[in-house]
Amino acid sequence: MSLKKSDVTENQPDPQDTSRRQLLAATGAGLAALSAGACAAEDSDGVQLAGSAGAPESCDPAAAAAAKAERIADAPKAPFDSIRDYFAALDAHGLLLRIPRVDQDQYQMTGIVFRSSDRYGVFSAPALMFEKIKIDGQWMDGPIVANHQGSMHTDCIVFGIEPDPDDIFVSYRKAKAYATKLLETTDTGRYPLIPPIEVSREQAPCKEVVVSGDDVNLLSFPFVQTNPADGGRYLNTGSVFTSDPDMGNNFGTYRCQITGPRTLRINSEKNHAGYKMLMAARERGEKIGHVSIAVGQDPITWVLSGAPIARGRNDDPVDELAMAGGMRGKPLKVVKSDTNDMLVPAHAEMIVEGEVPLQEPLQPEGPFGEMFGYLGPPNEKVFWMNVTRITHRRNPWIINSFAGMQRGYITSSVEALYDRTLRSMVPNLVEFHYPQDCMGVSFVSIDKTAPGQGLEAGRKIAGRIPICKVVVVVDKEMDVLNRTQMLFAMGSRWQPYPASEIITKGRGVLTDPSQLVEGETSKIVIDATKQWPEEGGPKVYPERNRVLLEQGAPEVFAQVDAEFGELLKNWGSS
């Protein structure tokens, strides 16, 4: 089964006259239908706005559940070779919202991303498919897809695990448990390796169409300017492949500003492997650096490209393509680039190849709306690339990252790795979590057995992980995924003095807009565990109201679930 684009261009009004009514229907009724999970919404012209083409006509919950189960059974299964198969699975699970047409000259895509998160929350918002997009006054065929790993249910789907239909946190922890088991199969502290399989050009969908020389035109593809304040249109989800004789091969996700039909600027920060490799070649006196950029990657390759997963011990080179295979449980199919020796994902939507003039002056790039939710300042000196060849699938799909507005990638595999790494430093660690909707803040639970352990654990984590600027430590019974419980612990268990510690100088991330010195930040550890008398806390903490309810009426929740569960569950569907 392959996901089919809705035929929305036939018998439509002039695309220059995009219907405001239709857009509002897509963001309102369409999203409401998605939350119901039973009916597809249509506007008055019969354009389906949410759900799959096979959505049931009836809103009967039992019929809807049966139809959904059938769609899931027929959908592609993990590991997904392509972004198309993965989106077909998202569609079957009811996690996809299609938008037929959108005017990005008016930044409507960006507005829809914000509105979907406003309505459903960052961790429950649907994946989005924009099928026809107005860019620089021209209507272009998409699709552009976004938020494809936003919902916490996707952590399960990526690994081939059935998500819990009622609880995103349960889904997330199922995926995290799976990732933890993968880590336990090796003695390296990293995920297993399964080497990739090289295939011929004829077997590689990314080679279906070849564009080279003067025919290359990045502007002919639907790469967009996400925010009015951005420096221009960006290829912002590409896996940038670089190579070095000492550092090995690497790919990472760096924002790439399109500066012309055949030029782009690569914003790899100074601590990124891509920058280090190109700078090393520059210092060796080499004139040209070769780069390949994969666009529209399978979901596992995308995670490895954007997250700190594949770092080896002592910064030893790690074959990220092999690690992608290990996390998939199946070798990744790769193909050789046309203009260099680098192997790239064969089922990617597009491969952009080019040459970096290493001895020419570096060029400015940006600004760009970054992951902290603020406009990232221009980078005055970045490497840039002359694009010499583009190969792509027919009708290529473009992924756009709406940084700072959505969850960028599945994090269960990253946090499973952090749990394993941090537990050697904090033996009583229960769970670590850094939510992507509030970058810089992290939550950690511990099994506290002695006074001072809260601050000690937070201090070690703040020193180990650059992005942890605010570290909140709670007791083991508190759920680090539950934002309400975290705020509850801070409000009822934390005394700012003496249960806090400020670190005046620590290692930070380069995109933090509050930094005065690049890569340097102050940090705070908040001990929101129950403070023992030795720490200045009360002699006795009273029991929480919920605990008292469970103790005094132990059957209450079972009774409520049995008698009122469906009523409560279906409230959001009405």
C-alpha cells in the first residue's frame, strides 16, 4: 500500500484565489475530526480534510475502531524504507492531517503548525501534509510534510510497536523500553550495528530523475521560507553527508539557506562533525570539499541525523549508516553518490550533491527561527556549496522542519541512551526527560535514599549534558513526562533556598538565545524532591489527596472506568 495524494487540483477554483473558508475548515473541522478518530471531515466542496480515504461514513465507535484496525493491518510495517511508507502508517493510525492547498506567501503553513499544537499540544499534534503550496507567487505541487514525529505515538510506530490508543505517555514508554532492550544487546553502550547494503542505481528510487549542470534549480522545488524574519528559503531537514580520512564518514542535520538556483549555505556549527571535517580539509590546503545532502529520509535515518545518538566512546568514528541498520533491525539500503564516493539512503526522496570551495571566504547565513522558539541570529561565516547535481524520485516529497513549534524527532531512543549513560553517574536515577517544547529544561526522577542526593544528581546531569540549563529533580513517584506533576513538585516540595544550586559557568548549546558568550551558560539545579529534615524540610509531609482517595476507596477508579469510561473518552469526539 502506498499513500496516495488526494486529487485536489481537478475542478478547483483558480488557485490564486485560495479559499479562506477552506483553510479555516482544515484547521478547525479537520482537526476536530482527527481528534474524534471516527469520521473524516469534508468541506462543502467534498474535499476530505482529515483521516484516510477509507475513513468510515458512520461515527459509530465500534465501526470506527474496526475500520481503523483494518487500515493498520493493511498499512506498511516497520522498519520503513521510505518516508512514504511511514506516512501511510501514520495515516492508518489516524495521525495524519492533509491540507489540500495553502498559501505560504501568507505563511499559512506556519500558522497551521502553531494552531495544531495550540489545539492538541506539541506531543499529540498530527503529522501534516500540504499538497499544493504557493511559494514566491507560484503554485507548486507538493507534498510538503511536517511534524511527522511530533506525536509521542510515533515513537512506537517507528519501531513497529502498537501505540496505546488512550495515552501518549504509555506509548512513549513502550518505545523507550524497546530502545533500552536494543542498547542492552551490545557491550559498547551504544545501539547495535548492521552494515548497510549498497544497491545499484536502478534499485535506488532516489536516482529516478537526474538533473545536472545548468538545469539544476533548487528554487523549482517547494523549499519554503518558514517565518517572515528568516533569511530566505531553506532546505532545513537535509542529512548533510561529509567525509574525512581521520574522522570517517558523518551525516548531520544542518539548516541550509538557499541563496540561488545552484548555491546554498551550510550552517554546521563549530562543534558539529560536518564543520570540523570541512575545516580540516581547508587547513590541509584542499581546494574542494564534496558534500551530499539527503532529503526525505526514512524515520530512523532522520533521527540519527538530528540527534546525538551515534557518538562513540572517546569520539571514535561510528558508522551511522550501520547504526541506522541496527536500530531498524534490518540493513539500510544505500547507493553511491553520482559526484563523490559517499553512500546515501537509496530510498530518500532527493539527493543534492555539490562542491564546497574551501579556500574561498566563508559567507554569512541566516537569521533563522531556531529550536528554542526564538529567531536565531545570522551566522557570519559558514561554508557554502555549489550544487552540481540533483537526483530525486518522481514527484519528490519535501520535509520541512518548523523549528521551535513542534517536536523535531522521536526522543525515546535518545532518552534511553541518556538513561543508560547517566545511570553510571547517578546510580539511583529512575528516569530522565528533556521536553522539546521547552528547550533548556530537563526533568529527572531519582530513588532518594539520603539527604543531598537531589542536588548531587542535578549537578552531575547539568555538567554532563549541554542542553540541560534548568535541571529539576523529583522523587521516583513523580512522572517526569507529566508537566502538571513536575510543576506540582516544584510548587509544593521545593524551597528555592536551600534546595537550589546555581552553576555560574557551564557548557551550553550554541542556539540558546540568552547566552552572552557562545557555547557558555549559567545553570540552575532545582531539588524538588521531598526535603528531609537534614535538608531544612518539614519533619512530616502530609499524604497527597489522590493517595488518600486510593487508600480509603480502593475500588473507585475501577468503578469510574467501568461506568463512565466511554462517556469521558468520547467527550472530545462530540
